[in-house]
Amino acid sequence: MGSVLGLFILASLADSSLGRKKLLFLSCLLMSVASFSTVFSTNIWLYSALKFVCGIGRASVGTCSLVLLTEMVGRQWRGSVSIMGFLFFTLGYLSLPSMAYTLRGSSWKSMYSWTSLPVILYCALFPFLVNESPRWLFTQGRHEEAVEVLNRIGLVKDYGRLRENGKDNSKQATNNNNRSSNKFYSSLKKLFERKWAVKRVLLAMVLGFGIGMVYFGMPLGVGKLGFNVYLGVMFNALLEIPSYAVTIVLLEKCNRRASLLGFCTLSGALSILICVASGDGDGNNSNDYIHGWKNGVGIPFLKKIWLEIASLFSGVTAFNVLLAYAIELFPTCVRNSATSMVSQALNLGAVFSPLLVSAGSHVNLSFLSFGVFGLVIICCGLFVVCLPETKGALLCDTMDEQEQHELATSEFENP
């Protein structure tokens, strides 16, 4: 609930008044302080309230950092830089099982302390290490500041001339039409004023819902196989690393729509095949495999675990491509808001995943979990054909520029 509320309270501010840098700092600070404060909780109500606040801060961290990264580079490096962001997320994910194992004999408060303190330290260093997005600064009419940022990161050759031009352009923009863009939630208004933008958001969210159900649900299903919980989390995180190499190739060589449709279909088909491999319940846990492999009892388990790994790998790859695709679908003035909505759709899929996994395990019917996962991601994946292709496309800054660019592209492809 906190993440959903955080989407509407904070996410759009990155496109309007606060910008990427300030919102990312505010979100990290709010999340880390609220998380650390749970150590002092005296009852379940205070604990729940602090977790709610933590969710509000967390809502924008991932998408805002990803948008900020991709807006710092040109299209040649866009895919590689976005994958770099995913990689550091996985490294953080990998630190959790080792930290939890080390602190397994300690109070839960120790876990909260050790996971919150590094983020608080990061917030202290943040203002000195992170630059604002030059693209966002340009859309706000702050051209001089944008040139300063570009010079700081070494992308400006003729700094003096650009700085003078930036001063003139900043004055002109301030006097013209950029005042309204600083209003709270102006980005959401811009987004929902255009029918094509609303259509894209809804289609991308449907796609995200299906992918999120597999991305977050499949590791829960693997966890039912009897593995050590610490090793299970670690292996799930390690599985994401090879998917990044595949994602880089896909982003550089393949169309976005074809990649998403292919991996959603593959993940769904493999998930449905798990139901077939499960049979009537024989060999569906790790003890069957360990103690009964000589008699063939463990063969169904072996098939199932490899199918689960392959399905999860496909889902993770689709997850990576979707977020990179969402950034390219929208202009700078609404990019963070739209990408945050897609991210929340991924999280919405995670809401239903544990319910399905629990239901399937209680009645020993794998179709309620893996079968539903497969059907949902395949059906949701079909909606990608209604979205435009963005491979190699320029990142536009305004809604009008986006419309003009796509109109010109359409006329070029269909003269």
C-alpha cells in the first residue's frame, strides 16, 4: 500500500518540480530512515506505520535511478547502462542471504539496522556523487545548468559557447512556457491528456502485471522444493546475472516487441510444462530426488526444477527488457511517472503470486500456481503487439516532440 501511495505522491515529482536527483535523494532518505526506525517499534501498529512510510519512499527508488542513468548517455550506451543498474540491484539482493545467515542468531532488529545504515551513508554522499539529468534540466528551461552537468561528466567540447547559449536559452524559456511544468503533478496531467500516452501506459502495465507474476512468483514456487532458504535466495539472485548478458544482446540486436513476446511466451510455456512434469505428486520435492533417484522417483523433480529455472530465467529477461522498453516509450517530461506506473504493475503481479503458490501447495495442485503463471504471462505478453517499436529511437523530451518524431518515422516507413 505504501508503494502504491508513493507512486502518486512522489513519482510524478521527478518529472515536474523536484527532478530526478532530488527525488532519488528524498526517496532513499525516507526509505532508509523509516526502515531504521522500525528497530524502535514497540507494537505492531507502529511497526506497520513505519513499513508503510518505507514503502512510500521505496516506490520511486528503482525507476528514478534507472531513468536518471539512461538519460545521462546516448542511445549507443542506453542498453548497457540500464543493465548496469539491474546488476547493482542484484548485488544488493545477493547481500541479503549472507547478511541474514550471519545474523540468524540475532534479533530481527539487527537485520533492519544493517540493511538501513549503508543507505543512510549513501544519502550522506549522494549530493557530491550524483548529477541531475541534463535532459530534465533542458525540459525545465534550465539550459545553463544542463550545460554545466554535461561539462562535469565530460560530454562538452566547446564549453564556453554552449554556456553562453545556455544562459540565453534559460532566460527565454523562463519567460515562455516552462513555468507550468514546475507545478506539482503537472506530468500526470500531461500524460493523461494524450490518448496515445494513456493507451501506452495501460498496455505496458498489463504486460508488466503478467511478467511480475512470474518474476516474483516463480522463486516462491522454487522455495517449496525443500532447499535451504538462504541458498534458495542466493541461487535466485545469481540466476539474474546471466540474464543481463542476454538482455544486452537483445537490446542491441533485436526488436523490443519481438524480444518481449518471445520470452513471455517461452516463460509461460515452460511454466505450464511444470504442471505436466509434476505428475500426480511423485517426485515433487527434494527428498524424493535425493533418496529415490536410483529408482527413478526423483526424475519428475529433476525435470520440474530445470523447467522452473528456465521459466524464471525467461521471466527475468522479459522483466529487464520491459523496463528498458518503458523508458523509450515516453518523453522526458513524463518518463519517470510512466515508468513508475509500469513498475507498480510489476509489483501488483507480485501481490497475487504468493496466494497462488500457497493455494497450489495446500491442495497439491501445481496448476493453481505454475499453470496460472504460464497462462497469465502468455496472455499479457500478447498486448505488446499493440505498442510501437523503439529500437534505435531517439529519446524525445516533450509530448509534442514525441508525436512529431513518431509521425515522421511513420511517414518514412510507409511513404
